[in-house]
Amino acid sequence: MVKHIILWQLKDELSEEEKQTVKAGIKEGLEGLAGKVPGLTEVHVQTQGLASSNADVMLDTTLVDEEALKGYAVHPEHVKVADSKVRPYTKTRVCMDFEI
């Protein structure tokens, strides 16, 4: 099994109201990939960090293996969500992938 963890910071120019809307869209879009991407066994998006956090959104996914992770990265449904709901609104992205 492979974990794929992403942390994003949203763009500074977004208002607090816009940030809440963007976070909801990211959560809905990415969690909506469950059952659509082969090898993706779990997907969770956290948008309500504590004040001590320096990230706005966390993606926590589990995939069956590294090949499934590679497939996830280019899967059309994932790319559609990333291009429409994530990339236009984020300024930083940090990723860690590891075997469990």
C-alpha cells in the first residue's frame, strides 16, 4: 500500500469567503474520485486546520501500490479536478509519498 499526502496553501488574494468555497470544492472534487480511479482505496480531504497550521488543505490518499499512484496522477478524472478545483487557487504544494 502507498500513502499519497499533499498539503496546499491557498492564494493570498482569495477572501476568507472565497477560501471557504474553494476548500469545499477541493474536498468535494477529490473525495468524489473514490470508486473512479483504479487502485485508489481511500481519499480524505481535511479543510479545517487548527490556528497553528500553515497549510489550508490536506489530501490523504491510500493506493494499492506505486503503479496505482502513477495511474492516479494521470487519470482523466483526477486531472479534471486538479485543473479546475485545485491548481487555479493554490500557491504552494508539498507532497510526500511512502509505502505502508
